[in-house]
Amino acid sequence: MELTDKTAEQIQQTAQMGEGKSYFLYTFGCQMNEHDSEVIAGILESTGFTAAAGPEEADLIVINTCAVRKKPEEKVGALLGTLQPLKEKKKDLCIAVGGCMTQQEEIAAYIKKRFPHVNLVFGTHSLPRFPQLLERAMLSRKTVVDIEEYADSREDLPISRRDKFKAWLPVIYGCNNFCSYCIVPYVRGRERSRPMKEILAEARSLAREGYLELTLLGQNVNSYGQDLPEGHDFADLLRELNKVEGLRRIRFMTSHPKDLSPGLIDVVARGEKICEHFHLPVQSGSNRILKLMNRRYTRERYLELVRSIKEKIPGAAVTSDIIVGFPGETKEDFQDTLDLVKEARFDNAFTFIYSPRPGTKAAQMEDAVPRAQKEERLQRLAEIQHGISQEINAELVGKVVEVLVEGRSKNNPEMLTGRTRTNKLVHFASPEDLTGRLLPVKIIEARTWNLIGEMVSGEETV
């Protein structure tokens, strides 16, 4: 990717900073965080750093954090504690902590005080300034902190992509929804759509480089274009991306149900490159809880959307996120959630126990659900969803599906692993490394979380 004059000048100013040095990068959180880490890696490699095999070999350790739930924050705290002896052993080791967690002023201050061995604390808006901040931190004896809310343009920042056949492509940053439980609008800022021409230019560039699959990212991709003067919406963007030569697959996430339009469903149904998968977080099946969450749709409207997707796009997969134990959730509210799950029949659902986030409205609500009750409800929900996932996957046994091979299975190096257009994980045996290939695979076994298949032929699909 070509750099803008401003970005190129900033990189040039720190071009010698990382020569002879290596970095190691930890990433917590969502796909947007994974993409941010690719940008951080790109910036570091543009300034001379090379990737290290592990933290012990690195001259710089960067931790990209998540603030959506308490557990990732606890993991970061534990990690910083384990890095302290390494820092004492290697006095020149530089440690930087950034991302959603550190964008919060009180947490940034806490890290600076509690972990003085950290050299740099930076927020979600700091990536364009990262080279200069890192240079300051490497020269300073005190912790450098930058959590300013203003954001320089992120366009044309260098990216070191993890894969060579699939790529993240952000289309909108930030969020305007202010769900009562969610910290994202406070740490990612308001919605900022990228101009369509810039997204299309990046997509064409990636296609020319041989990328087959793009995943469009945003806290709510369905809000795309609402802040742009051109009047384009997300359906328009998908329609144009579907025309990009060389691309084989287009994915997107995440969709907010309140903004999912019939027109968008129609575009997915007609777009031969657009994958038949909707990640549509419902969060709760109770209208009362949905109102307390400020989700701005009803269970009836949500189920109507699911029915429309499955009617217009036969075989489409719908996945979801569900929160258990929101403040005030009664037995009746939870039963509404179970009933919705049974009716919607999600291909998969990511289920979580409610985690209060300081600074959100829900954190101030009363009637907390006891921990034991939350865990019991989570178990009941998981059992029902697992059964549904198994049943849906079983319907694919004997069918041939298109799989984009992602590499060797982590648990069995004799197996390759990849994903179908509906985002189902498939493992199949192959002595040859076919990473990055689109292959026809016959499903021979269905499991709750994945599928087992066998290659129909060694040729790529057309």
C-alpha cells in the first residue's frame, strides 16, 4: 500500500528506530483489534523492527488490549506481572500497552502507577502517532501516556497482514449505539465511515495481490455511510465490492439488528461473492431486557429478520451473541431467551455472563443476578445451543462444500483446516499443504464446533 506524504514523513523520521531490534505482539479482543495489531506490526516493520519468535527474544513487547469484558483485562494485568522479571533482566526492553482498555483514563493511570516497568501507554486513537510515541518512550525514563481522543487519519498506514489470501478491511470505525452494557463507544469514539472510493481502492489492490477473501469490519457495519455526504449505505458498498475482479469471497461483521435492512438481505442473496453468513447479535430474548440494554429492537423484530434471511437465502448461516445475567434478568426473561434460541436456530452463538463495565449505564443498575445463577443459566443456554448446532451441522453430511484452506490444524498436523462460505470450520486430511486454496470438500462427519471432510479432488473450485 502506498503511503500518504504525511504518513511517509512520520515513518521516515523514525526509520532507523528499530534497526537491529525485534518485536513481539500480544492481541486480545475482537477482529478490529486483530486488524489494529496488523497495523502496529506494519508500522514497526516500516521503522526497522523484525518479528521475534517469542517475548524473551524481543527488544519491544506490545500488548493490544480489549475492554469489552473483565476477563481480558484480568489477563492483561497478569501478563504485565509476568513480564516484570523479564524487564528487570533486560533493562533495555521496551513494553507498550495499547488499545481499548488503555483508552480509559483511569485504567491508563492505574497501569502507569501499578506497572512502572511499562514504557508506553497508548489509546485506540494513537496509531497514526505510534512511531513518534514509541521513540519518545524508548528515550524516556518515565512512562509515556497518549490517550488523546482526537484521531489523525488512519488511511494508508502500513499493514503487515498475517495471511496472504484473506484480509481484514475496516469500513467504519467507532459506534453511536450506546448499548447500556457496552464500553465500545467510549473507547472507539463516534462512527466514522471510510469513503467508498478508498474502500474500493484498497479492495482492488488486495485482489491484485492475490487475496481471495475480504472481511469487512465495523462495530456496526450496517451503519455504514450514515455520516457520509454521498448517501451510500452498506448495501451499496457490498454491491460495488461484489464487482471487484479477482475477489472470491466477501464477509462482513458485525451487524446490528436495528439497522439490518431488507435491501441488504437482497444484496447478499444476489451477490455471488458475498458469503451467506450473518453475525447478528441478539444479546437477549426478553423485550424488557432488550429495552434496558438500549438495543432498540424487539424479539419479534429480530425473529422476523432471521426468518427473512433464511427465506431469501436458503442455507444461510446466522450466528449470534447472547448475554446471560444482565441486571434484573428474571427467570421469565431468561426463558424468553431460551425460547428465542429454539425458534431462531442459530448455527452458533457466543454466550457470555454479563460483565459490568465501569462508565456504562448498566454498571449503575441494581438487582444484580447472583453469580451461581448466572453460571447455571449459561450452562442451560449452552446445552440447548450446542444441540441445535450439532443438528444443523449434521444436515451437511454427504454434501460437497467449498472450503478456503487456512493451514494445518493446530491439534493434528496431518489435517488441513479451512472455512466454508457459511463460516463453518472444516478439517480434512491432506499430505500436501494447500493453504490459500479454494477446494471442494465432502463432509463425512458433523461435530458441534466443526466438520470433518475429505477432498473431492485436488483441484481448486471455479
